[in-house]
Amino acid sequence: MNQHTEDAVDVEQPELDHDDEASVSEEGSANGSTKAERLEEEGDIAADYLEELLDVADIDGDIDIEVRSGRTYISIVSDEADNKELEALVGRNGEVLESLQELTRLAVLTSTGNRSRLVLDILGYRKEREGELREIADKAIEEAQSSNEPVHLAPMSAYERKLVHDVVADAGLFSESEGEGAKRHIVVSVEELV
């Protein structure tokens, strides 16, 4: 497996969503490690966990680790043009990817005792999905502006909601998450919802 680590400026990242846990603190922990060191350790633990999973499943893929904006990003990539096994790890609408990300976060929690906010991507699914989410947000913004009514979007993961919230805020509109669990979704409005 190929592992790649880049250090980035240590900047505090805003919360993913109201239902996401707080991030790692800026100060060193009891053992004296810095946030950057903890994020690198988190990446190594996650990469080891994913490498073992790929080996057990006999799936080919390379693991890239990047630390940026106070968060660890893990990508599983392949040189093969058609990799059905890795595509299966993404699943329909990224459902398997979301579950695998949570399992990887649990592996980090078990090993370090610290909650992880790492982001897992497989075959560039999240990058492609980000473009789709921007289009969805733009359409919701247009609809909210033309109808002056709140627009309810389909349920999304916390990571996806964060991306949409950012697009809506950049457009000068308001958004909030509603619902619980798998039904949690965003409502976009021209005025702040009460």
C-alpha cells in the first residue's frame, strides 16, 4: 500500500453540523503531543485499519493520507480504470463509504481514546459528490428566492450537510438541519427560520 502524508497549516475547522462532536483541542494532550502529531497518528491508525481490511477482502488499492485544515483525509485510490471491488466499498449513494468511515473512526477511537473527524474517500466519490451537492444547493437557493418559501432537501450525511450549509451561507441565505438519524436533512430559506 502507498501512504502519503502532507502537513498543512494547523487551522481550526468549523463544526460539520450541529450533530457532529467537538474537534480535538489545540493544546497538547496529557502525553505532550500536539494537534498535528495527533492528526498524523490518527491517519496512520486509520490507514493501518483500512489496509488490513483491504488485505482481508483481497482488494487492491492505495491509501493516501493528508492532514489539512485541522482534519485528516484518507483516500483509497486505484490505478485500475475499472475497480468493481473498490466501487462496492462506496456503495449506493455512498452508504457503504459512510459506514466504513464510521468504522475507521471507531478504530481510531479504540486505539487513541479520542474521537476522530477524519474524512474517508474512495475512488474520488466525495469530490464528485461535492460538485453534485453544489448544484443541489444552488437549485435550492434559486427556488427559495423565487418562492420565498423554505426548501427541504433530501437527507444527507453530516459531511454533505456541512458542504451545503457553506454554499447557502456564501449565497447570503439561511439553512438549518432538521430531523433525526437517517432522516436528517437541510431546510434552505431566505429568512432565518424560527
